[in-house]
Amino acid sequence: NAGVTQTPKFQVLKTGQSMTLQCAQDMNHNSMYWYRQDPGMGLRLIYYSASEGTTDKGEVPNGYNVSRLNKREFSLRLESAAPSQTSVYFCASRKRGEVEQYFGPGTRLTVT
Amino acid sequence: SQQGEEDPQALSIQEGENATMNCSYKTSINNLQWYRQNSGRGLVHLILIRSNEREKHSGRLRVTLDTSKKSSSLLITASRAADTASYFCATDARGQGAQKLVFGQGTRLTINP
């Protein structure tokens, strides 16, 4: 099992460019999450998907969109990147009925 | 807004000593979890304590929960160099299920050999 995988690992964007962060899990988990982590901070929830076909906003959704492509994959899209979106982005998944979340290795994004 | 507040923000101790980290939160919770993050990596779940539990042990980890004070502590006994990492508490608020976790800002623990 690879667990939760994320691509790319690193990305540099110019202000106004768009990109999609990819996340996949092979644990047959129902719920998936996108977080951002800023320096010296904990994680803040951007969007989540409780199950295939559903998505909901988290604490900091502005400037992002998500797609739950199927049970395995949950992507995060930045339509017009801004320097304030410079951060490390983590994807996580959770098995129905359990509380623990499993995290990917993160994508380090810099917007100049 | 962040629900969890952790202190200290940074802690440096000698190998073999015990490390204690504290977490406070604002609203009623279902569960509180502790996660570890090694530098440049994702978070790894350490231990879960439910709102009706007061203390839980797992290996060298001991977690306490005081719902009246809305606080929790994580004790790591007999620390090792490999325990060097950031530690985060995470809560899921009552009524919201386990869909949304709110993380504290973390304690950065350094174990000196």
C-alpha cells in the first residue's frame, strides 16, 4: 500500500497562474481532505469530501476549488494563484467509522 | 479560527528526559487526537482520546484530557533523538462528527543527545 500520495512535491507559480494538486489514496477510505500549513502554524482545512460525489468547504476555501474524481482521487485547483497561497498543502483520508486521518507527504507551493 | 492552542511552542530537552506538551481548545469536543510531524513530512497519528476518557497510554506516550478545563496534555517518557518533531493536537467539535479536524499550532520538540 502506498497510502496517500500527492503530486507534485514542489511547485513554483507566478501570480495569476493556475494549477491542480493531485491526491490519491489506495486504502479504500471514504473521506478525503485538503489542508494548508503555513510556517509555524497548524493545519487549516480548505475543503473536504465526506464521500465520493460530495464536497464541502472548510475553514479557508477562498481561492480554491476541488474535485472528487472517484473514491481514490481528490484534487485541489488554484484558478489564479496569489502570493498568499504560498504554503505547504497536505491531503488526508479517513476510513468511515474511524477518527484517525492519514496524511500524504505534502506539496510545497511557492507563488511569486 | 484555530481551536487548539498549544504550549510551549518549542521545547528542548536532553535525551532520556520526559517531555510534556499541552493543548487547550475552545468548544465541546467528541475526540482529541495527537499527531507527530517530522520535518518536511506529513502528519502521523499518535493517539486518540475520547471525550469520556481521562487518560490513555500507548507505549511511551501518555495523554490526559480534562474536559472541564478544555485541555489535554501529551507526555513522552524517556525521550529519544528520534522523538524530535513537531506535535499537534487536533479536535473534532461535538455536532460536526469526524469530518472536520481543527489543529493546534504545534509544539516543536528537540531532543538533544
